[in-house]
Amino acid sequence: MTGGFVGFAVRRLLAAIPTLFGVTLIVFFMVRMLPGDPARLLAGLLATQDEVNRIRVQLGLTKPVPVQYALFLAGLARGDLGKSTVTQAPVMYEIGVRLPATALLAATATVLSVLFGVASGLIVSTRQYTSTDYVVTVLALAGISIPVFWLGLMLMMVFAVGLHVLPAGGDASPLSLILPSIALAAFSLAIIERQTRSSMLETLRQDYVRTARAKGLAEGWVVYRHVLRNSLIPVVTIIGLQSATLLGGAILTERTFSWPGIGTLLVNSIQARDYPVIQGVVLLFALTFLVINLLVDILYGYIDPRIKYS
């Protein structure tokens, strides 16, 4: 088991290298297709052309694009993502300062979506076609359909402007985390609930479940031991995908609630045409997605012992 798992992990890590290389290629050339000249943005509208040209030389923008890409890959191999063209600080520093805020927001939203999504999916699957099932289904559809920024604004209007019980934005207190976490978790919670319900309903129709009930086992034990565990593979897959997606959703959430995380940094960098920071943030998102997928594959073996890593 251990040897097979190590080999599996090594193969997955090696397979991730071409993916990351493709991400660097796409991001590097895509950001340079954005309209606007970074040198002009830095110099200002009143700067002379000589000043703009001097900044372009400092930024290395006068070199051919393939040469710029080769230099970027060389720096990446050394663990150097370059310096921000706006602040002149290392990209690793810019990301590191804001990463804890985004990680806290994404982790909190993930915990909320998993706990309430799985719990509500379990409840409605055992109460199919009841009023509880219909109410939860409507709420789940609303969670899937409502844009995160609109939900965030409604939460602010109710709890911050109307009731004055929670902060409207920023990160001045622990209470500031509540509203953005709920707004960010709503979509993933609804997706996890629908997947949990669907998977458990399918498992409830299996012969071994009917046999367990015929033996006189308690309904709670049947649901926990025979139904929930055998329904977890697709649920864990969705949880993994949604956990990675939460990083992307954090961009809108952070902008809506003025949360000082990586999403805000990415939007500001795009507006300033800060190529190194944009490349660094997108690479971080891609790496996070690959790591989460690897962890999900590892969990499969613990959930279902029949899965082997040979």
C-alpha cells in the first residue's frame, strides 16, 4: 500500500509539471495582450516619451517576448517570481502578505459549505418529497443562482446597514469574517448539498441497504454505516473541486467586502498591468488546484479500501 501510494504520488506530481508549464505559457502571453502600456501607467499621463521609454527598459519590456518568457522561466526555476512593477517589492512578498487573509476566508467558507452542505444533503435524502426536501431544494437553487457580489451586498444591507450587528467590510475585527464567508460559501454549499442528496438517494436504493434494514439495524446506523460512507466518493470529488473554486470566488468576495487578500491584489495588479504579480497569483491558484486534486485522490483510498494505488 505504502509503495504503491508513493509511486502514485510521484506520478501525479510529475504529471503536474506540464500542466504548470502550460499555465505559465498561457498567463505570460495573455497578460501581455491586455490593452494599455505598463510603462505609461507607471510614468503617468504627463510623463514624456523619454521617461516612458526609460521605464520600459527598466521593466525589461524592450526585449523580445520570447526572451522575456525565458527569463521568467529561469527565475521561476530559482523560486524567484520577480518584482512588482508598481511597488518594486518581490512578488513572493506581495503574495505572502495577503495570502493569510485569503486562506482564512477560503478555509472558513470551505468548512461552512462542507458541514452544512453534507448535513442538509443527508437530511433531505432521508426525507425525500417532504416539505423539508422542497424548502432545502429551493434554497439550494437560490444559492447556485445568486451571484456572490449581489448576495454580499444584500448581506451588508441587512446585517450591517439595517441591523448594525456585523461590520460591512474590512478585517478590523473577527466579526468581519462572517459576512464574506457566508457569501463565498453559499454557492459551494448548494452544490455539495445537491451532490450529497443525489448520491445518497442512489445508495439508499441498493440491495445491501434493504438487507441491512431487514436485519433490524437502527435506521441511523444504516444511514451512517452503509449509506453515507458509500456515497462519499462523488461528494468528496465535488468538495475538492469547490474548495479550489473558492479561491477564484474569493476575488469577487474580497472586492465586495474590501477584504485585503489575494483577490484584491490580483484585481489591482490587472488594473496597473503589473505583469509579475498577475503571473505569480495565477500560478498560485493553479498550484493550489493541483494540490487539492491530489489530496482528493489520496482520500479516495481511505474512504473506499477497494481503491488501490498500484
